[in-house]
Amino acid sequence: MNKQLDQLVKIVRQSKIDFKFILFEIGALQIDSSKEPFYELLDHFPLSKIIGFEVEKDICDKMNAKSQKGIKYYAYALGNANEKRKFYVTQHPMCCSLYKPNETLISLYNNFQVAYLKHETEVETISLDYFVDQQKIGEIDFIKIDVQGAELDIFKGGSKVLDSVLQIVSEVEFIELYENQPLFGDVCKFLNKHNLMFNKFLGLEGRALKPIIIDNDANNASQHIWSDALFTYHVKKLENLNDEKLLKLSLLACVYGSLDLSFYCLSQYDKRHGSSFWKDWMQKISI
């Protein structure tokens, strides 16, 4: 439980805004019983919705059977456009991608067997903009995306959607785990065009070159290869956000531990309304 978030929720409720988040999880395969941090927002704001995507229908059906109210998963492959694409099935489902595994590179590192190619197939992709329009979703507040190198493809197919997004947590790579995939710099440059600036990495992952195993850990990240990167609505453009979105951004920032951004958003709200949200919150938490 995030106690800092609990206190912040109590404070922003004083605004009398009826908060309803629309949260997307693209690549929603659940490896274990743990949930992404943003799921906690559904506990505080039960009228919110979490919409998830996973290519395999059987997997979506199982997740939907167990999901709580407000959460729905769709068996769609998102991409740059509505088209047929090659799909590369790997030894473990979590590594499947629209991009072919770069085995000549990853075979040099420890413990990448899960990402080796099993077989090729084809999928029909749809764009994010198309899905949101067809389903009449409205504005999306947040996206968590992990699609093994195809993140930029999906962002390009969601240019209209991105104009309303407040935060994104995207897996990014620093070297080509998949052949010809976009890397962190490509994703960063594109999202910046949509007023989404890089905020921080949520951990750094990787491997060590064979045959060396460091600290008896085959997953030791001697070479940084990938990470989840947090992108946030640009701090110099917060005046473009209405009160609801400004406070939503404060809540999202708190979920991911960017407390300075939470305070900054609250201070901007206070300037508009002569309130003292940021001081009230400061008195209740320690940073």
C-alpha cells in the first residue's frame, strides 16, 4: 500500500472533481500474481477503467475471468496501422514480438534462451487511434506498454491518443534485442513531439557476456540492455492542462515515486485557486 498516495487522494478529493482514470496496459501478460503500481488507482477511484491488450485470445479470456470490475483485456495486436504483420513467436510468450529476435547478438549474453525464435506467423494489427475511436474510449490518461521492441510502432499508430496522455511507462532497449527495432533515443524523440518528456528509468536490466557469470547470477546486468522508462507531460507546459488533468498527473507521479512532480502539480493548482494542497500534503508525509 502506498501511504503517500493515500494521503494525496484525501487532499485532491477536496477539489470536488469526480476523478475517473482511463488507464491502458499494452502487453498485459501476467507472469506472476503481482500487479503494476497503477492498478492501485482503481481502488481509490472505482469508476476508473483499465484496458489491457494481449495477443493471445486464450490468455485474455483467462485474465478476464479473474479480473475485477473496471478491468477488461482485449485480444488485439496493436501496431502502426491496420495491416497484416509478421509475428515472431519465441520460446517464452513474454518475448514474442512484431520484430525478429536478434539471435546473433543475444546469444553472446547469458540466459536469453527464452527470447530465441520458435516460429513465425502472421497477425492482423490495428492502430491505437483506430481502437480508441471504434470503442469510443475518450481521452486516455496513462499507458503502460511492454511489447518487445514494437513500442514506437504503437505510438506512431496512436498520435491522436498521445495528445491527451499524461504519463507513459514504456519498456525501452539500449541495444537491438530484436532486429532493426527502435531504441530508447527513438522513442524519447518521438514522445517529446507529443509533449511527453523523459522523467526516469524504473530500474536497469541486462546481462553479462558469456562465459562470465557475475556474483553467481546469470541475470547480472553488467551490460545495461533494457529498462522501463517513465515519460511525463512536459513540466513547462502544465498551464495547458485543466484542473482535473493537473491533479491526475500529481496522482500518477505519486504512484511512480516522482514526489517532486506531484508537489509541483499541486503548487500549480494552488496558484490557480488560492488553495494550499501542496503544503497540506507536505505536512502529512516525509520525503
